[in-house]
Amino acid sequence: MTRLIVRRVLWTVPVILLVILMTFVLMRQIEGNPFRHSERAIPESIQQNLEEKYGLDDPWYVQYLRYVKGVVTLDLGPSLVLRNRDVNDIVREHFPPSLELGALAMAFALVFGIPLGLLAALRANKWPDYTAMVVANVGFAVPSFLVATLLIYFFAVRWGDVFDVPTSGWESWQSKVLPTIALGLGPMAYFARLTRGSVLETLQQDYIRTARAKGLRRRRVVVVHTLRNSLIPVVTAAGPILGFLITGSFVIEQIFAIPGIGRYYVTAVTARDYSVVMGLTVLLALIVIVANMVVDILYGILDPRTREAR
Amino acid sequence: MSTTPHQRRALLSPLRLRRERRYPELPNGVPGEAGTPVRASSLWRDAWYRYIRNRAAVIAGVAFLALLAYCLVWPLVSPYDPYEVDFSQASESPSLAHPFGTDQFGRDLFTRTALGGRVSIGIGFAATLVILSIGVAYGAIAGFLGGFVDNTLMRILDALYGLPYLPFAIIVLAIFGGGNFWTMVVALSIASWFTTARIVRGQIITLKENDYVRAAHAVGARWLRVLGRHLLPNTLGVLVIAVFLELPGVILGEAFLSFIGLGISPPDASWGSMAQDGYRAYRTSPHIIIVPSVAIAYLILCANFIADGLRDALDPRTRET
Amino acid sequence: MRITTRALVAAVVAGSFAVLAAGCGGGGAGGDEGGPIDQVITINWGTEPPSLDPGLATDTTSADVLLNIMDPLVKLGDDLEPVPNLAESWDISEDGKTVTFHLRADGRWTSGDPVTAHDFEWSWKRTISPDLAADYAYQFFGIAGASEYNSCKSGCAAMRDEVGIRALDDSTLQVTLTSPQPWFVQQAAHTSFLAVHRPTVEQFGDNWTEPTNIVTNGPFELARWDHNSRLDLVRWDDWRDAGSVKLERINGRMISEGTTAVQAFEAGEIDMTAGLPPEELPRLKDTEAYSQYPGLGTYYYGFNVEQITDVKQRRAMSMAIDRQSIIDNIAQADQLPATGFTPEGMPGFDTLNPDSPWLPASGDIDQAKELMAEVANPKTDVTLLINDSPGHREIAVAVQAMWKQLGLDVTIRQQEWAQFLEFLGPPPDASVDVYRLGWIGDYVDAMNFLELWTCKSGNNNSNYCDPEYDALVAEARQTADNDDRYELYGELEDKLLGEDGAVPITPIYWYTYVQLERPTIKDSLNVNLLNQTDYSKVEEVEAG
Amino acid sequence: MSAPLLEVRDLRTHFFTREGVVRAVDGVSLSVDRGRTLGLVGESGCGKSVTALSIIGLIPKPPARIVGGEVIFDGRDLTKLSERELEDVRGERIAMIFQDPMTSLNPTLTIETQLVETIRRHNDVSKREARRRGIELLDEVGIPNPDARIRDYPHHLSGGMRQRVMIAIALSCEPDLLIADEPTTALDVTVQAQVLDLLDELRREHDMAMIVITHDMGVIAEVADQVAVMYAGQIVEQASAVELFARPEHPYTEALLGALPQLEDAASRAGRLTAIPGRPPSLLDPPEGCRFAARCPYAGEPDGCAEHPPELRELRPGHLVRSEHPASERARSREGAPA
């Protein structure tokens, strides 16, 4: 297990370099000027001053090495667009809300999705199953921007006095309710379906029959024998979803005016803020790698067979 | 080998909804199990029979074909010009003349939804096919060459597995300066093939160990022939399922990108860009956002149930029992 | 803390029907519980201000904040004329090339230091310096020696001393210009011309604008700045004229999505917001909260004259556009259909406006078709370049349909902003036939608009180049007398859009600014033509 | 004669599927005396496992349902018990072990957990005590080094060892009846005999009754006192093992025995039962008459087998058969009318 983790950590290094290179190459293909934000032209001399200041006049390999060095030394450099800010500042300020939103949405998805799926599986092909699966399928299929829009309209605007949730922002706990639901509904539906399928499959396993033949109480059969084994595919799917929730929530962040990293990423790409895009992409890759590692560890805990196999 | 088999299974089973239970030593005559009189039919015919027994999958399949027919045929016969601007009819609610209402320009949404569907579904399938092609190539190379190459390629995938594709899609769209059909396809597939590559590679490895492949190899068949004759055809089932599993993600991705304004250029529209149009007007004309959103949901539901049906019909593990 | 309940109580106490009629809460967040009017309002800045460093700020959001936390030399009056502020008076030399500001003695920094002419000299030269690499250094290029210093490679220190900005003593600031620039005093109202606190900047470097570090000298202080989320201002009670400032606190949110902002307003979370989506305007127009201000800006389509070479085709295309329909059905904010390039409200407008025959408000499709028929080799496949922000797409679709009637097959090419700017040039990419742009005044003189179309202008994206036009612009620059200059501007407008004009552009409409304002503050709010709000004059009052 | 420990009367378990009703168990009656072993034999799909699962109420519901009959165990009809009452019977009074030890143990839990939970479910003992008993049991079923092995996960053990663990779990509460469903089928040939010996030995030591379900006549010969032969959801012949092997009556039993290789020859095992030509009928829509008629070499027009299902009748005391053509009658008729 420890060896596995060490190996994964070591593999992180070339992969991060690869991600930096990938992003660097991609970003260099983009036309556009990070210093020109409006239709107003920038005089040649000023453009030169700016390029010199940020080293954009250096050869590409010098710039690449500078980025790599920046990542290694955890100093991602200054933003080209927000003139008084470092990428580190931006990450520090915008990452926590995204992380929190992603974590809340994930928690919402798991806390509601797994029981819903379990309920559906244990009452397979009866009305609780059908109800749960209608909820899950609709939740999965309806785009989150519509969900967000409807939630805001009904709960914050139309019945705002009753529900006491604000339309936007990320400060009070009330303000976090609607974004969490809007973002978490899709994954919740996904987990519900995943859990249902997985539980149904586990229930057919011979060892479940054994457990029942031993006279174990139904609760124990479900909780200890069925659920635990059924969670393995759920955990496997949870890693990438967490990555997606933390980084891919730009639509939700936009609609709810949440100062998060996803919303900022789009702005940075649009504004050609190379250093910010680079920094955020690396951060994103790191999150995914860490999430995958956590999944592997959880996986090892849930399934002892994989523990020694590696 | 780390986590592959289970993760592979997780990827294939999330949407598993209706699957016949495997009965303990099944009595003769229980459908689809040992003891059923052997039909001398091919894998695909067998799969077809399994598929049409799945009511939800059949309904979804029919619904999907109906959607395709609507998108392809309706714009040809529609009485309305989908591009003609007529402000006197702007933002009308659904009525008999305009079942889905009209948009801000007075264009018939029933016709434009069909056009948008062509674009969305087209982008969806094209991107899915690109994803599968890259994934198959990568996975096949890794699974087939094995050893050091496999190890390196897979460690990279292990790390990138689950990397959200949308940020890269945004960069790609910025490179192209905006969206049109093909730039959307590239954007949506550039960082989405990791999962497929893993599935294919796992499938190839499993099949490589199979007796008949070994046998074919033992009697001196060349690898290329083994690959073409045995491995890929057997992976095909998994890939067909993967098409419908990938499709919802791609369709939603297209919708999100369009929603933040990186969609395809007007006057063409996709469902995502139509939803973006509708979002800002939702208070006065809610139908403009609801129509394309529901269309997206409809397509995703169809794809899900079709994927479920296909998997139950084609999943080799079901077949083995 | 939620405000709805208390605000409703407050509204009832004040006997106000309006708040209830608006169907939402009201009043501001925060403040004391006592009176019905707490002088605390919550506004929407729209976006994160990219920089609160006057030397580096280039955008309207930063300007909105800066103009309320800093003390400019002059402010702009109702007719955009310069009004004394920190400078109690100024002299302009006979030749118009030297401007001398006389500063008040009671200007103070929040650190306690007095605000002096030396602060301005240092600040302006800092902005001009190549080290800072400020985008808006060019705002100073009308000052003698400024552009030389900005592009210096060596001997910069000496060149710095050559720049025509000099503090003669603590209260006298002398500026030497390269030419007479009658608009210079107005220009000094721009954020680039604010002073910064030298010791603070030197101590904290790039981070001097953070709330814990910043030293300001205006009516409000920066109380809180959570990036991309909140920026709050509080009244600075030691400001030289603090007694006249009514508002105690301005809580500022940053909601960039218009739909979200409208929802927040209707839910009573904010008291004021701009950036309303045009689609919402028909519904909002009837509410009491809706207000609308004329703006000093022009929304226009530009032709690439090297692609659409025949002036008749350009005139035909210009005439085919039904501006009023675009305003009524798409833009929806009662913008004015443009009759020239320089917008209404600009000093001298009556003299300079060409009342262009090529810009009929509701279009003239018949005459446009006639003109089109005369075109020898019309370019019928037209590429229209727009950027992908909301609003432009809709107008482009409408124009596309209008031009279709001329037999033109228009392809709309939508690009995201930075890429779009690359394609615009100048010179514009050869694939671009028509593009959309807008121009909003930096300072209050038609020169700011008309100099765009000189041959070497960095904003001339039309490939239009007429030496006579350039000569007229040069002449206007040297003309200190307003009336004479306005005549020259009229000639320039004619060259563009007059009877014999080259029509390198076809203006669509002149901007208006629309926003939602809580009726309790509406009457005292004022947004000037440059879209600036002076919160030191805003007061929360009972709704009428 | 005392009442049998278990008596199954006319048990009918049907599967209600979309295609129709599958009569997996269609009127099975059998009984097991205390301390004795009943062998239940038949080819795959004949319903013998479903019979066993019906007894302890583990059939998959839906689609299966017991539609008729009684399962009298120690004086109580198990089909009438609630799920909770059944849970008390299972494991404690009736234990069951399954065919595939590789899949019958939960792969994610240690042997200890799976043993201890069973012991503590039915006995009020401390964890420590349960663990001690668990180790004893492992020792008893012949697992070497039991205090170390108990901490292992199933995948650490070989198939034979796992089946021993299954047996240990089954024995943990000293059941009165042990149902062993194909207990040796999935094991290596060399291990099969050991496991069978172990089962038989333990049965004697613990004075249990046992139902051994198998398709392997060799297994029956080794352990069974009584034998019931099942075909297509019904019992076709029942007798003591000695009697059955000496004088099989039903043509199907004859065929089974005829196909029995002389020696324990694993290689031919797979082909053993299919040596009878034809296939068993679908239970979805079983033939009205004798279910074996289609494969019966003696069935002919005049006997009416195709129309009238034969009843289970007692040819000799303790020897029941369901056929119009039992061997002894055939012999008599051959004597009467030589060919």
C-alpha cells in the first residue's frame, strides 16, 4: 500500500510536467494579447514595456522553464491582467470557495444519492424504485443551468420570503444551499443509479446468499455485506467526479456569482492571462491526481484483494 | 494491473438499471440463462433478441429514432424559415401555430429546435467517435504491446484519469477563436478520451488472455490478424455501449460551453446556444430556455436507456453465465 | 443577516407604498437598526475591479471605485464641464500649452499626510515611467516629454526630469502640453490623473492596494475587498468635506451575470445594479426602479474598406439597417439611433453632427436597393465579425436579415474577445468585411471620437485613410477655440458620414446606461455621460 | 417411528417471469430423519437447488414464489414463518453450504468476521469467546494453523480450504440439518473426497441430518442413506441408497447409473448425465403427461404417458417411483411376452 502511494506520488512529477507542457503548447497557439482588454489600442512602446516586464519577449524555452521553475518553487508568478496580483494570491482567494462548493455538492450527491440508490435496489421494480429512478434519471439529464435557474427563481425570488435563501453570493450558509443543490443534483442522480446497479449486482452474489443462509439479520446483510461491496464502483467513480465538481463548476459559479476558480478560469483564458491559466491548470491536474490517489486508497480499504496484489 | 478490472466494471455498470437477476442454478426456461434451448444465432442476433426484450431500452431506442427523424426531416417540410427575423412575432408562447413558441427574433422554435438538434447530435456523435478512435488507438497500443510501453502509457492515464475536459476545451476554443461544428468536436474530444483508452486497453488485455486468441496465436496467426480478426470485433460491443455512455457527457459539455458563450456562430444554433439565448429572457419567455433544455434532457435519457439496453444485450459477462 | 423583514417594517414605518409595490424588500444591508433611513446601500459593481492603482486601472469598474475613494483635481459637472474639486482653480496660458492647477490646502491622505502637488507630480511620472509599464501611460502623451520618457531605453532618469509636470510648491502643479489641448482640464478628471500616496506605494509595492495597506484621500475608504465577491466602502469622516457626504457605507457585490443581478435586486439583496440583460428590459421598464441615463458612446459597425471597396455598397448597407427596430426589439434601452459618429451630449454636438443621409433611423430599404443596383462589382459574400458577449449576436442576426434583402449573403463570425481584437487589427484581417465595435468616450471632446479614423490611429480598424482627414484632425488639435474646433469636427463628420462621406463605418446607436435603483435612493443618484457615479452626492431618501 | 426431522410435502415453487410461469419445483415431497443423510440427485436445472432454497426460504423473491406445499421442520411449517422467524432458523437449526466456495465467502471481510458474526448472531457470547470458538471450528474442519488463518481474507485460501471454512461457518451453531448444495463440484478431484469424508465425519460427530444435493451418483454412493432422484421439478424415484443402487426402477435413474463410470473418473464427469439422449423439457410450459416421456426409451403410444402424468407410487416398501415403466414391471412384461 505504502509502496503504491509512493509510486503514484513519483509518477505525479512527469505527469505534471506533461500537463504544463500540454498547456504551454496549447496556450502558445492562442492568438491574442494579454495586455489589451478593450477595443482601445495600446501604443507600440507601451506594449514593449509590458512584454519586457513579464518576459514575454524571451524565447519559448526560457518561458517554459520559468513556468516549470515557478511550479517547483510554488511561485506561479504575477498575473498579466490583474496588475497588482500574483497567481498565488488568485489561487488562494478563489480556490477555497470552489473547493467548498465542490465538497458540499459531493457530500450532497453522496448523502442523498447512495441511500436513494440503495432504496431503489432493495425495492427493485416496486414503486420506491420507480420513483427513485425517475428522480435519478431526470436529475442526471436536465442541464444544471436550467436547474440553477429554476431553483433561484422559485426559492430565492418567487418565494424568497419563505425560504430565506439569497439569489447569489457565497457568504452565509443560506447562500450555499442553492448552488450546492444545483451542482450536486447531477452527481447525486449518477450515484443513485450507480449504487442501485451495484447493489443489485451484489445482491446476486453467492456470499450474500451465504450471509442470509447464516441467519444474519437483514440489516446486517444489507449494511455489512451488501453496501460495503457495492460502494467499490461508487468510490471509483467518485474521484473523477470530485475533480469535475471542484473545477468544472464554472456555469454554476457564473450563475450564482460565486468567486471560484472555475469562473475565474474562463475569464483568464479569455483575457490571455497565461500565467494564471498555467497555474490553474496545474492546480487542477494536482487535484485530479490527488483525488485519484484517495480513490485508490479507499479502494484498497474497501477491497482487500487489491491491497496485496500490488 | 492496479485497479483496472474494478474501475472498468464501474465504468460499464453505472447506468445498469435493468438487469435480470442471476438466479442460483436456474431452472430450465428462465429467460436468458443456461438451459434455454440453444439458438444457433450469432452474437449480434443474440444481442438483438436480448435488447428487444428490454422494454425501457426499446422505448428509448424508438424515441431516439423519432428525435433523429424529427431533426432531419422537419426543417425540410417546415412552413417556417428558421432564419427569417420577424420581430412582430417575437417571443410568442407555445401555440398551435408554433408548438414550441418563437424566439426573440420571431423564429419558430419547433423548426429551430430541429436544426439545433442536428448540430447538437451531430457534434455529440462526431466528438464521441473521435474520442473512441483516439481511445481505441491508445488503448490498443498499450494493451497489445504490453510491458514497458503499456506501463508508461497506463501510468500517465492513471494520473490523468478523470481530468476534467472542459478547461482544455475552453483553451482549444480560444485557439480557434470560437465555436463552429468542427472546433467544438475537437474541443470536446481533446481531453475526453482517457476513460475510453482505459476501457479498451483492459478489454484487449482480457481478450488477449482468452483461449481462442492464444490458440490463434499458437497456430501461427500474425498479431495483426489476431488483432483484426479476434480482438477488435470482440471489443466492438464494448465500444458500441461506450458511444451511448459518452454521448450524454459530450452533449452536456457542448451545452455548457455554449452557455458560457463559446458555442457555435449564429444564425446556426445548437441546443446549448439556444438555451443561452433563453437564459437571459427566462423571466418573460421561459419557454425559450426550457425547450432546448428539455430537448437535451430527452436526448440524454434516450442515450442512457439505450446504453443500458445495449450493455445488457452485449455485456460479455452476462453472456458467460 | 437577512434584511427583508426589517426592511419591510422600515418601509411601512416610512409610509412607503413604492417598496411594497416593487414586490421586494429594500433598504440596505447592515447599518444600525434604529431609523428608517440608515444611509447604507448595497450596490453591484458588476465585476472585480482589475486594479485600484490609478496608474494601472483602465476599466470602468476600477474607475467607479477609484473616483469615490480618491480625490481628483477636478470633477465633471452636469454638462461635463470641469468643476473645481481638489484643485480650487486653474490657469491656462495664452498659447494654451501650459496648465497650472492650484490645490486646496485641506486635502488629506488617510494616513494624515497632506495631499500636495508633489504627490501628483510623482504619481503621474510613475504612471508614465517604462518600469510601471502602465497601459494608460498614453493618457499622458499630450504632456511634453511623456511619450519619450515612456519609451526610453537608457538615460531614463534625465528624461524623467524633462517631462512637463512640475510641482512649483505644495499647492501648485504646472503641466506643459505638447499642443493646446482645451480638453486637458476635463481629462484630469480621469482616474489616470489621480494621485497615489508615495510612501505607501514604495513600502508595499504591487500590494499597496490591498485593504490593509491602501492609503486614499477621497470621501470613502476601502473597508473590505474580497476579490471577485465583495468590495465595501465606508465614509471617511476626516475627509475635507465629509460633512456633505450622506452615505455611511456602500456595500458592493460583484455579480457579472445580468440575470443574476436582476434576481438579486428583485430579492432585495442589492439596491442598485447596472448590466441589465436587454431581454429583461421590457419587463423592467415599467417598474419604478428602472432608470436610464444618456451615455457618451457609439455602437457601430465598421466596414473593411479594402474588402467592400465601393462606397455605394457601403452606403446601401448602411441605409438598409433599421436602427429603430434594432433599438426597439433587441437593445431595448431607448438608445438613440445614430445620425453621426460623435454621440449626442458631446459639447458642440449641434455644430458637428452631420445628420447623415446614410443613417435613416428606420432604414430605407428601397433607396438602399437602388444604390446597391448601381454597384458595379458588389461583394455579396460578406463576413461579419462580432465578439461573443451577449447582445452583439442578436443585433448581428437582425442586421444579417436586413442585408439579406440587398442580396447579400452574410456570414456571422463570432469570436471570443481576445481573438476578436487580434482579427480587428489594425489593420483588420483580410477575411473581415464588417465588424462590430463600440466606442465610449475617455474624455469629453469629440476629438476622442474623431481621431479614431486617422490613418495611423491604433483604433482605425477600417483601413480607411484619407490624408485630408488627417490634416483636419491635426488642425483641430491646434485650435484652442471651441467654436472653431467644433466647425472642424463637423467637417470631419461630413468626411465620414456626410452627403459625400466615405462611410467607412455605419453607426447604429448612441448608448444609454440603464440600471435598477431602489426608489429610496433614486432621486439623488446621478450617472454622468461617462457612466460614473459620484457616491459622495448620493443619499438614501424617502421614496416619493 | 418418530416423526422425521424435515418433511417436505407437495412443495411447489414457481418463477413468475415476463415470459410466463416457470414451474421449477412442482410437487416435491421428501423427508429426512434425524442424523441421516438424504441425497438429492438430478441434472442441472431440474430444480434441486430451488428445492433446497425453498426449504430455508432463500429463493429470490420476486420472481420466485412458493405457491403450494408445506415444509415441516421439527413440527413447524417453515413456509408459514415470517422472514424474521426464518432468520432465527437459518444458521442455527438449518445450515447450508454452497457449490462454489470461491464466491460464497464475502471477499472483503476476514474469515474471523464471517465466522464470528454467525456465532454471535445465534449465541449470546462475547467477541472474544466467539473468536475462540471460531478457531476451534477451523481446527475441527482441518484447517492448519487456525489462529493465524482466521485473520486471513478468503482470497488467501485455496478452494478446498474455503469450503472447509464454509463448513466451519455452517457448523458454528450446531445445526440439526445441514444442506450441502453441490459441496464438491467446484473442487479439485483430490480435494473432493477429503471434503466428503469431512462432512460425513462431522455429521456423525454432531448427530446432524444432512441433505446432499448433487448431480454426481458417486457422491451419493459415498454419503447418502436415502436417495431422491429429481427430474424436471419432480421427484421421480426415492429409495434407500442401497436399494436404489441395487435395483433402480425409473428409466431415468437407470440411465444415470448406467452412465456412471466404473471408477471415479473426473474427465468423463462432465459428459456423464448428458449421455442420456435429448434434453429435459422446458419448465415454462411442461408437457401435460410424463415429463420424461420424450426421452424415455420405453414410452409408447398405448401407455398414455403423453396424456396422463404418472403418479409417484410405492413399488416396494420405501421405494417410490414415478413411471409407467419401472424396471421390475418391464422385466415382468418381458417375461410374459418375449420378443
